[in-house]
Amino acid sequence: MSTLSIGGIPNAFQSAQLGISRGIAGLDRDSQVVASSDVASGDTGALTGALVDALQERILVQASARMLKTVDQTLGTLIDVKV
């Protein structure tokens, strides 16, 4: 009978959580830049950068959430197989 090793699951779980945390923190920073931008002055560089970065952060959070879902499904499958 072979033993089942799921040592990589916690690392994947932690990576997914870290990606979500970093993405949300980045979105918070970007929202502060957008809120404090003065578009009337004509300097839209910081605003544009923050908006582009916010899109990237959103993609990071979505990818991390999908990774977390996959880890959850994989762990459930491995537990079902082990039992």
C-alpha cells in the first residue's frame, strides 16, 4: 500500500491566500491614488498608471481565487481517495 503525500497543498493554499492579500492591498493603494488625483490639472500620468495597475491587481486576485478553488477541490479529492 503506497502512502499519499499532500505536502504541496499547504504551499499552494498559502500562495493563493498571499496572492489575494497582495492584490487587495494593491487595489487599496490604487484606489487612494485615483481618489487623490487632480484630473483638472492635466497631469493624468499617475491616474492612468493606477488604473492600469488596478486592472492587473484584479487579475491577480481572480487568478489566486481560482488557484484556491483548485486547491480546495484537489484536497477534497485526495481525502476522498485516501478514505
